[in-house]
Amino acid sequence: MKIVISLSEACKRALDWEVFCDDLGLDYYCLQYSDGEHEITLSEEQAKKSGLIKE
């Protein structure tokens, strides 16, 4: 399963923003460089690891 989420929503919901960014290869400050509505696609495993969805 693939999950599509905006960066701003991911920031609100991720338990650990640094882990989330590291896992996806994003800069920690990526929200400052975008409009926040940029969508990213995650695997189910990545979403669980960052706390976006429960196991």
C-alpha cells in the first residue's frame, strides 16, 4: 500500500519529524522551502515507522 500525504499534514502527525525526514531522505527544513502542500508518497512501513499510521 502507498500513502500520499502533504508535507504539512505529515509534520503535524509524525511522531518524530527527524526520523520521518531521515527515512525519506528529506531535509529537516523542507517545510520552509515549500508551500507545505507538496505531496509525498510513503510505503506503509515508512508511515508506521514515523507514526503516521498505527500498526
